[in-house]
Amino acid sequence: MRRISRGALAALLVAGLAVGAWAIAPLASQASNGHAAERGSADRTGAIGRLRFHEQMLKLWEDHVTWTRLFIVSFAAGLPDQEQTAARLLQNQVDIGDAIKPFYGVAAGDQLTSLLRQHILTAVDVLTAAKAGDQSGLQTALKAWYRNAREIADFLHAANPRNWSRADMRAMMKAHLDLTLREASDRLAGNYDADVADYDAVVKEILRMANMLANGIIAQFPGRFSSV
């Protein structure tokens, strides 16, 4: 079976950064310039429309679970599109990091991208060990994966402690990993009915997460948003 390595994933991320194969998230570009953006998303002062901001956050995080699923499917079946799917998945981590830069700065956005990149690379370790039946390697990868999830949660809490409590962020990230692990496990085991239901659960959870993050940013930076 053809497998993609952590090193290959890292190389794809670097290539994506250098070439810019996909456009930076729209909400990042809209928030970072003072010109009127897409009609209905910004007023004359450059404020971002709240509804549009929610839509863009939902799109970014739904892409996260969609491309994660597509990679799981490709990996499980040994399909020839693994590299292309992994590249698009890694670009999504860059897009999410870029999306918070207008609010928290370039360094914070890059740090979030780095944490999310590690989230993906460690997930590959989990998949590889699970597929190989390597229980020792699986437990090691799972510990690293959940540790990284707590680091992401703590990063978000530190950025916006009033609106994103540490407990809520950690619970949210743990739920995301638990559901993704169930999805991957059922896919690898060929439990396709359960696998489909798992994905539905993953999507519902990530949309709640995206709304929580969007609401927190709006509450922290109310002057940056219009009511439209």
C-alpha cells in the first residue's frame, strides 16, 4: 500500500506556503485592509459584517473536517490522491492561521498554523499505527495527538480568556479528536454505516466549535464588526 509520510506532509506544507496554491482565507484579507470588501460583508469603515464573518469561519472549519475525511478515506484505501489531498488539508491549516492574524497578529497566526500542522502530522501517525496494528505505536501517537489538542486549546484560551475558557476549549478539542478517531477507526475497519454517522457527528461538532470561535472574536473586538 502506498502511504504518505510525515516528511512528505511537511514538504507539501512548505510547498503550499511557497507557491500559494490556494487563496488566503477571505476573512483574513477583508479584515486586514481598510477598503470596502465584498458587498454585504463590510461597511464603509472597513468593519466586517457579523453574518459574513460567521459564514467564513464556518467554511474554514468545515473544510478542516471535510479534507480530513477525504484523507482518511484515501489513506484507508491506498488511493493515488493522498498527496494532493494532504496538500489541500495542510493548506487549510495555513488558512485558519491567516484568518486570526488581523485580530491577534502575525506571530499568533503562525503559531496556530504550527499547532494545527502538528495536529495533522500526528493524526497521520495515529492512522499509520492503527492500520498496521501497531498498538504500542498507536498509544504513543494518541498521547501526542491529545497533548497537541490541549496545546491548541490553551493557545486559544490565552488569546481570548474572557470568551474562551480553558475548560471549554479543552473539552471542545477533546470532543473533536474523539469523534475523528471514531470516524477513522470505523473507516479502517470497514464499518461504513457507522463511518457515515461518525462524519455527520464530526461536522455538527466542528460547526459548534466554529460558532464559538466566531462569537468569541466578535465579543473581543466589537468595534471591528458591523451589525449587517
